Amino acid sequence: MDSLDQEILNVLRRDARTPYTEIANEVGTSEGTVRNRVERMTEEGVIERFTVATRTGNVKAMIEVSVAVDVDTTAVSERIAEWEEVDFVWQVSGEEDVVLIVDASDTQGVNELITQARELEEVVNTKTRLILNEKRG
């Protein structure tokens, strides 16, 4: 991955629906080059998916999950990623092992997700933070 790939990714991070012609103008290359590079980065797994960010009025939260020492965090993460309200699951270093970014209809929905996480036998602790505001970089 070179600096042109990085520039293309930066544009797509701001708006994944940006037409290739606009990206090409912004980064100073041709539409065909942008198209080829996006296809290559998608095939190589650099771009995992294109997604939609919404402002639904829902409650967003970060739920930090600690699991037992002998637990396969990848397996736990994959299971949790299937929950409907979960936008992202990150395996992280530090005090917690897994971080969920969730988008629930209300605080009761967030609480239900916390309970669901705590009911997993591998989970030993959770911490939750409500997301008050979000800006894109």
C-alpha cells in the first residue's frame, strides 16, 4: 500500500459513496486508477466493507468486555459480532479484551446488551460508556 492508496482510503472513510471520478480529481489521478486500486484493496482485504453511518436518534455506546485468561477472544468476538445492535467488535490490548460499539434504540436496549454480554460464561467483567458525540476524521 502506498501514499495514493492511503489518500483514496481517506476519501472513502469520509464518504464511501464518493464517485471514483471525484476521488480521482481529489487525489490527482485517473478514475480507472482509483477503480483498480479500490478493487485490489477490496480483494486483498484492506477494505473489508463499505458501510453506512446513520443519525437515527439511537443511543450509541462502547461496551468494554473482559474475558477469562484461558478464553479464545476471537471466538467470543465472532459470536458477539452477530448481535443485531453491534456495529463493531474490536479485540484490544489493555485492561479489557474486547470492545463493542453498539447502536441501540434507547438506554434500555444498551442495558439489555450489557446483560447479554455478562451472561456469556467467558465474560468476567464489563464497562460501558455512552457515546455523546461523534465526528469523522
